[in-house]
Amino acid sequence: MVQHEKVYDFVKEGYFNVNIFFKGVIVIRGKIKTETGLLIGSLAEEIEIGKVDQFVVRDPITRKPYVPGSSLKGRMRCLLEYKYEKVSSFEVHSCADPSCEICRIFGSKENIIYGPTRVGIFDAILTEESRKELESKGLGNYVEMKVENYINRVTGRAEAPRVFERVPAGVFFNLTINYNVFDVKISKTDKEPEKGSEKYEKYVEIVNSLDKINEVLSMRVDVEYLKHVFEGLLIIEDVGIGSSVSRGYGRVKFIIEEIEVRPLSYYQSKGNAIRINLEKIIGPPVEEKFGYKGWRPIDILRNFDKIKQEIINALSSE
Ligand SMILES: [Zn+2]
């Protein structure tokens, strides 16, 4: 198999063209439900020493807590790096292999031929129903205060209690994940290295593997890799997000309400956004508080092959 760093070098020298065709966006909407108190901390407010040791991150205008998209994306990437055995140093994993699920979905620092980062996660805003509920319970600040004691091992006394803000359990946030799909094609240009040279041999090696390389770079593989996003959500459900997960904080549940495909034709104002009929594929959704309805990441993963085919059909619609 051809090394992709080598392909990049040949592209840079003008022996091959890289054409990146934008095929559309898959929009995943749903809810994040806190199952235990959630603390995604804000450094900005830690100046106010004496009262609260750690604050939750809040929207500076509405003062409502939210779940930063960057926290979710970072947590997801990190957990998937472990799952796919890509952790070998203290650094964030980064490589140039287009078949690498981590770098293709989340981005790479290397010189790559497979185009931009595929996944984006918006900041998850508190739902209106949860906002009203918290306000009606007198939590105008939208958080609970959790006092934690440190036990002095010699005296056995509780010392220096610390106070944390947490979003209470049972609160919902609106989740939106975007997944961009591309079809990348590498093709020969008129330029060729001098015949008989060492470079020419390497060039021929790449030319002979072009079909294989283009298969790896195809939109089918992009859509296939969407499953890793749901795997990421599935692991987050078990290991939590934010601070103090080892002390019981940050357990969340994801409810997937819809998967909508916006093919290129949609952005050309010709075609429509297509909603994948999850009910037909998976069965009836699970009902949650406030009448929210949706499916769990595990339901999506167990039916992923069918969902993938529907997404590919939708992306190919003119
Ligand atoms: Zn990689």
C-alpha cells in the first residue's frame, strides 16, 4: 500500500490533482440529558474566590449554562483515540492516513490529501422546557450548589469544604452535530517524472494504486465513518463529561431526534433536505420528559447499515 505522505509530496509537485467535491451535510439533532450533576467549568469566573470554587460555563448574555461543542468534540475524539488504539504519546493523535477514522472525522495537523474536518458540534443550549422548570423550582441561576468535604486522614474531620456549581440532573440541552461529506478524487496531470528515475518508480506505484486510494477517499467511506460519531456518543454516556466524573458528576444520556441529509442540490436551491425515516428503520422512538422523543446512540449503531444506505441515497439525489 502506498504511503499517503508520499502521495501528498507528488501532489504538491504537480504530478497529481486533488479534486474535492462537496456532497452535502448530515445534520443530527437531539437532546443531551444530564443524569447526574454536570460541571463543565469556566475559568473566567474563578477570580471570585471565597464563595464558589468552581462555576459552570455560561452564556455571557443570557447567563444560562450550556454544554460547549468543543468539550463534546474533544471528549469524543479522545475516547475514540483510545478505542482505535491511536494513543501512543501525550499528544493528540495526528496522521496523514486518509483511512484513519480519527483524523478524517476530527482533523489532522499533518499534510493531508483528504480535505477538511468532517464533524462539527455546536454549543448545546439549555432547552426552553428545562429553563422554565429550573426557574419554577427557584433555581433562577439554573444550577445547584454542591458542597464537598475533604476528610483530614489524621483527625478524621472534614476540612476546607469546597463549593461547586452544577447543572442538576434531569436537565436537557439541544444537541446539533453537523457532518460534512466529500468525495475526493486524485487524478494524474500531464506532468510525469523522468522515465527510469527512482522517482518514476514511486510515481508508477501511486498511479497503479489510484483506484484503491480514490475508493478510500470516496463519499461512501465518509458516510461509513459517521458511525464513529455515534460510537463516541455511546462511550461518553458511560464515562461522562466535564469535571469530577470519577466522583459521580457528568453522566449524560443522548437522545437522537432526527438525522437530516442536505445534499449539494439543497445548497444550490434545487433539491430538498431529506429526513431519514428512523422510525421505519429502528421502530418507535423512546419518549422522554417534556414529550421529547428520540432514539439512543446504540439504536442508531445497531441499524447503521440501513441508515447509511438511506443517507447515501439522499446525498445522491439531484
Ligand atoms: Zn490519524
